[in-house]
Amino acid sequence: MSVARDNFVNRIRTIQGMLTEPLLVDGVLTNTIHNGRARLLRNGLMVAAFNSLEDFLRQRSAELLSFVSRTSLRFDDLPRALMLAATLEAMKAAHVRAKLSMAQGDDPFPILQLTAAEIASTASGPLSLSRFALGYSGSNVSADEVSTMLAAFHVGDVWNELTALSSRVGLGAVPLKDAFSQGSRLRNAAAHEPDANVQPTDLQSFCQQATAIALGFDLLGSRAARLLHDSTTPYGQRSKDKLASQLEIIFVEHRGKQYACIKEGARRALRLLDDRETAWRTAISAARPGRLPVVERDRAVTPVRWISTDSP
């Protein structure tokens, strides 16, 4: 199971659960002390929400890189973008991280030595793709870098594919590249501008959009990583794939007092069960033979958790 996915879902759910707290809601204009505290708390939550998404993108990429490393393919069978990321970009990122570590009084050599060994593995094997290959080109992850990260796994038309999946799971059809860029601007303002004033609606919208980005990134990246991992032919040398249409989702949803396991677009449920966790496990068991993703939705038909059966 993905630690990165579990951490993200728990952090975003916690932030969403805080948004109705009275401490976060402005009072009358004359209550300047309360309103000032509420503003600072909301700004802090905006930083935490965006950082949670950034952390997920990096950590999930690292998990997928580790999965792809456990393959019989040669390094030069991988997509060229992934080859460059695992060598040139990993080397550059390790240098930056080592300098930051040294500035903080820590020993920089372990970072450099481990990354050097990982880069060397691309020549001598067995493969051990560095976690610094993707998502570490700067201190923050940009919208273009999100696209680059999935493109390295050979996913095509990244942001449109993410938006298409968001619409299918019930998280709206807002263009997610624009949503990510707006979230980045709000985070930067909240972190650095003294008069920044993130509103509860901004936080609620971003948490939903961050969930859509994380879910889509995970499902597309997991499918691409599995195709690379399992390929006995040079999959990485073909044109990039649009993978969203290949993902047939099994949903776990409320049906009165029961929980339904139902395939996307189907009228009848695969199973109706009384217990939520039993329904979740049943859906995963049904999904594994076909390597299908599973998404649980609440009574508002909004995703609350998901899993890919393509890769760990």
C-alpha cells in the first residue's frame, strides 16, 4: 500500500474537517483580534494544504520509481525522459539538497553518495532509480513540473487527462492546471505577504482540487509504472499514451443504509454490503484481476479515498 497516498488523504481530510471551526470564520468587522487570528490560521492552512499536495507528488513519484526499478528491462529501454530524470536531474537535485543539508549543519555526504550509487546503477544494474529524479528541480513543484513527472512515466496529455479523471470521479471539470497554478499563488501569498487573506471558500475549493490532482496523478502514474514494469517490449519507446480511458473505475458508494460496489457506468451493483470496510475490501478484491482502480465516494458523491491495483 502507498504510504504517500494514505498520508495525503489523512492530511487533506483533517484540513477539510477544520474549515467550519469558529476560529477560522471572521466575525463582525469590529472584532479585529478574532479576525486577525482567523486570517493567520486560514493562511497557515493554505500553506499546509498546498505543501501536502507537493509532498504527495514527490513521495508517490518516489514509490513509483522504486516499483519501476524492480524490472528486467534495461535502462535504455526506459522512456528517454525517465532516463534523463534518473541521471541528469537526479544529479542536479542531489547537489542542491546536499548544499541545503550542509547549510543546516548536517552531513551532505550520505545524500551525494546514495544518489551517486543510484545513478551508477543505470549503467551496471540492477536498477535503482533515485527519488530525486522527479519533483526536485526546485524548492517548489510547478504546474509544468507535474506534467513533466507523469510524462517521464510515458503519460501523454497530462493535464487534460487529469481533468478528465476528475470529472469522472465527481470532483468537477475545472481545468486542473489552472487550479494548481492558482493554489500555488495562494500558498505563496499566504506564506510571504503580510496582508494575505485566504478565505474558507478558497481552502475548500483547493482541497477538492488537490484531491482531484492527487487521485488522477496516482491512477495515471500507477498504470504507466505498471506498464513499464511489466513490459517485455520497449514500451517506453512508443508514443506517449493517453491512459485515462483505459481506467475502468470501481466505486464504493452509499445506497441507503448499505454500501454498493459498482463499476463505473453500470446500473446494478456488484455487491451490496452493510459494512463500509467490508465493502472497501470487496471492491479491491473485485478490482485486482483487471488491475482496476477503486474510489470510495461519500453521500455527496465526492471521493474520500482511492487505491490503485496497478502498482504498490
